[in-house]
Amino acid sequence: MVKLIHLKNDWKQIAREPIMMILFLCPVLISIIFRLLTLFLMPRIFQYFNLRFTPYLPYSLALALIFCPMMIGIVMGFMMMEDKDAKIIELMSVTPLAKQGYIANRLVFAVGATILHALLSYMIMGYYIFTLPTLMLTIAILSLLAIAVGLVFFSVATDKIKGLTYAKGLNLIVIFAFADLLKGDFIKTMSLGFPTYWIAQVVLDPNRLTGYMFGLISCMFWLVVVLQIGKFKVN
């Protein structure tokens, strides 16, 4: 059972590590920067080149939302790496909480932090296109993506230095959100298997159910892949 004291301990762990604190706050900071860009800079640029800015506005919201699970997932991976180095995960196996309880705490943290950041980013961007049910479905996809990113990050990285390197590489999947704007059928076809593409599709057309369905399926697929071939073991 996840208790409030465990969430408080998670927050203390983040607060004492500057890198994790910066990563944890990044989604909000990125949303503020994107909001300022969409309000002041980008319209000027598009006006200078005689282009319409409105069709590209949803992509800024999609990018802001995608960065929420990406950053939270990396923070979750960092926390689990610290616990592994400190032998805390091994100690948990002989406590009433057990490994399953430890994993539940980490998943609750990732989901809760993603929900918080997604709502803040959505409000900061000010592009209100979701109804309550569609917003909840979108946040569900984002939460699953955060868990997948955290488990991938924890499975691959062996220390924080390598972790930061892998984090930069992992963030490349954000590019798939812009697959429709890129030339080349190969990139567009490959993007279909990544949640970031479907999150962008949801933002572009919130009334289209296939975006939510394939977004959830792609997240579940990558979760299964991570649990099957990654170093992270649930049992």
C-alpha cells in the first residue's frame, strides 16, 4: 500500500539532488517558454515569412505535454538508480513493503507527477481543446509513457553520467510527434509505433478515437518490451 510518507520521502530525494530537481521542474519551465514563444516570437517570425502560424499551434501544446512524461520518467529512473546503488531495492525484499510495494510507490510517483505537470502545462499553454473525458484519456497515455521511459532509463543506464547521455538520446523520440511535417514515408511509418506520434495526433484531432486507442496500445507495447528484455525485473 502506498502511503503519504513514501511520497514525502520521494520529494525529499528529489529536493536534495539539483539535477533531479531541475528535471522535475523542466516541464513547467518548458511550457512557460513555449507559451511566451507562441504569444510573442513565433507570430512575428511567421509574419515575416508570410506564413500562417495557427496550423502549427497544436504542435506546441503536443510538445509541452510530451515533455511531461519524458522528464518525469527520467526522474523516476534516476531515483531508482540511486535506490539500486544504495541497496535499498534489495533491502525492500525483506520488509513488509517488499519489492512489489516499492515498485508501486515509484509508479504512483510517476503517474501523480505526470498528472500534475500535464494539467499545469495544459493550463499554461492556454490552448483549451479537450473535454474532460478526452483530457483524462490523454493524461492516461502520458502517464503510461512516463512509466515506460522510467523503466527504460533504469534498465539501460548504469550511472548518472550515462543516464544523462541516454536521456538525451531517449528524447529523440519526441521527433516522431512532428512526423506529419517531415518528408519521407519511412519516418512516418516508423513513427506509428511510438506514443509521441499518437499524442500529437490526439492534440491535432481530439475527437478522433483512433489516436487515443493507438496511443494506449503503443505505450502498453513498449511497457511489455521493457519488462521482457530489459534488466529491470518485477519479481
